[in-house]
Amino acid sequence: MFIAELFDRLPTLINKTAEVDGIQVSINTNEKNASAYASSNGRQLGYAEFDREGNTLVPYDLAVDDKYRGQGIAAVIYDYVKSLGFTIKASPEQTDAGKYFWQKNRGDERVWEDQSVSTEDMINYIRKHHDNNLHSDYTNFITNTFVGFELRDIPVNSIKTDLPKLDTAKVEQYKKMDFSKAPPIVVGNGNILDGYHRANVAKALGIPTIKAYVGIKRVNEITMVNTQSKSKRQHLDVLPNNGQPIPEGQESEYLGDLTAEIGHGLQLWSWTDRGTVTYYVFDTRTRTSQLGTTGRPYKSNRDSFVIQGVYFWS
């Protein structure tokens, strides 16, 4: 179908128009939808249509005229929409072409989608695509434990893939499929909430990392008291591996147990010794922990944490 025929579906009222790199870009919005299109010298080049919830847009249709494909027209449209203050979230039902478009543009500074997902959206995602009969204990755990989920690439060896009743036949079946097209798994506290078979396939195939929605844990109470610091010249046993990079696969040896994903590539680990807990902030990009804090919970509130000391490089 020629793209001009497709444009007949777009609303005629244009809210905003701008010229970007010689291309005229326009957007029309209402409370539930948004439509954007690009043109040049009176010729319509391409368009995108979105479902809208507040300032968050989820694309459900994108087309560029065959004559103008490969010239970055779709990226220009998305960049303009993003510049207006909208957040564009990747559709959970992307086509192969859509996935390629997102991956292609993730390599530079152009990343449009919101990498975070609310707990409610995550429960709906799992219910719609994987298991429609989620037990209330399961959904309550997600709601009460996490404030949201962040899409990340995580090491396969950082999650527990053991499952007593794992369907080995399904694992063997998945091995024969194009694993690059597998949807992200869902993890929280280092455990898999959805995607055991996908994680086991990645492990069996020797794939080092897997794409996952990682739960950002809810913090109940923190009380700051008696803070101190240590310099490089002082004893640094509170900083794992003396603040140097921790080898892959040895996180537990240096950090203890994975407690929570903080977001932005940071993790919170904990080491418990005779009732005292030491928390470490671990940067997965530099593989270092240069911040640690030690404390204990209130006896009357086991979810609280009284900080007795904070240690860092200075």
C-alpha cells in the first residue's frame, strides 16, 4: 500500500510543527493517542502512531515510504517527539523490524524508550504473555517488594537458575530457536520471577549475559547515625577487594548476598555477621564497590536499619 493512503488515517489537527534537518515534522495528540509524521517539499515521508498515557507514548504503528527508507526518517520523527518531553516506551509486542530499529539506535546517544516498568505493568505483562493464572501471593510479593523494574543486560551467572520441576524438554526445544528474539526474563533479589527456561537455555548455550527486567527493591526505613569515613591510608577491609575490580563470578565471595537492584547499573549487596549487616554498593560497569555501610536493625522494627558507619574512598 502506498504510504499516502496510510496518511489518510492520521488526524488533521496538528498540535506542533518543526523543521529538523530539512524535514518538516508534525505531531497531533489527544488524551489517548498521538500521531507524528514527516514531510519534505510537500511529500509525505513517514509516520508513527502511539497509544498515550500522560506523557508516556507506546508506538503501535510506524511506516516510511519505500523511496525514503534507510535515511533515518523514523529516527527524526522519534527524536522530535522525545524533544517535546514525551517518554517513548518500547512496545511489548514489537515486530522483528521494530526490534531491529530499537537495537540499531540504542548504539548511540539516541535512546527513546523508558527502560523502567511499573510493578503493575510488569504483573500485567507476565499475566498476558506467560501465565494468566498468577497466584495472589505472587502478585502481592511483586507489589510489596519492588517499586518498579528496569530493563538491563545482566550476567547469567548472577542469577539462580535451579528449578526442581524444570521442563528439560522445553529447554531443549528453546535451544533450537533464535534465542536473540527471546523476550526478557524477570528477576528480583537475584531470583527469577519469570523466565526459568530462557535463563537455563542461555546458561546451557554459554551465553554470558541475558536481557532482564530487574526489580528495584522498596526500602522501608533508613536512619543515619554516627557516620565516618576512611582514607586510602587506613585499613580498607570494609571495601571488598580493597576497592579494586571484583572478578566476574566472584561477587558472592566478596560481597555476600545480592539484596537489590538500585538501578543505573548499581546493585546493593549485604554481608551479615553476628547480627551486624554490612551493605555494599556495587557498580556493575566498573565491577568495584567503593561505598560500604555497617549497621543493625531496630529490635522493634526488623525492616529498619540504623547506620553505624559509612566507608568510602577519599
